[in-house]
Amino acid sequence: MSWIQRYPHLLELTYTAADRFLRPFCGWLKRGGWVEHLLIRTESLTKGSLFDCRMCGQCVLHSTGMTCPMTCPKNLRNGPCGGVRQDGHCEVLPEKRCVWVEAWERSQRMPVYGSEIHKVLPPLDQSYSGTSAWIHHFGHTAKGPKGWQESVED
């Protein structure tokens, strides 16, 4: 865990600032081209070093206590498996704390997005792997695979 992850509210403020900064440039944020390549490189460098980002293209850090669910050895995107140990460690990698235990604890220290941990996330669309999550965030691509119902998130 990087030291910055101990301060999820600071990361929450950074996320909010980035969202506000990029919003006016929404028209430029499209798949393909130099802008996406720049965003992919930036996301890979920053989120990779801070969160061990796997570049799924569908970042949900703000919904999971600034903890990447893709670092779960089972790739569980919507909560812990039934094998979380009583000490909060992973059943697959006992030396590692469960990603979802960390996500829950960190979300409790996030006043703006902390309640998002209660929402069911859309299933991962593997076709977005390696693409920019910011491009998808601003709605220039579909939100989840075909057939996903937005009402499931409520």
C-alpha cells in the first residue's frame, strides 16, 4: 500500500479536482488519438504507482475507498468473497489484507464518495482494458456491457 492510500479523503479531493479540471475538455476526450494516448500514459504512471492500477478502463476508485478492486487475486469487483479470513486477510494470499476490507475501511473516511461503496458496480467489460478511464467516465463510451441495467446501481 502506498502511503497516500492512508489518506482517502485527500485522494477524494484530488479526484474531484481532476474531474472538474477535465470536464471543460470533455469534447476532446474521445477514444483514439493523441489525447487518449496521453491520458493512458498519465493514468498508467499515476494510478499504477499509487493504486497498483491494472488499467481496466473502468476505474471505480472513488466508489471503493480509493482501493482498486482489480488487485483482488480473484478479480472480484463487487465485494469480498466468502473466504475473507477473520483477521481481514485474503484467503488466496494470506499475507495480504483483503482488498474489500481495505475498501470498506477507507470509504468510511470519504465524506463525498464514501457511500458509493454500497452501490453494485456494473460488470467489467474486458474490451476497455488498456484504455483511458477518464474517456469512459465522461460518457464517450458505453457504461458497462450490453444488457446492463442502470437501475441495478440504485
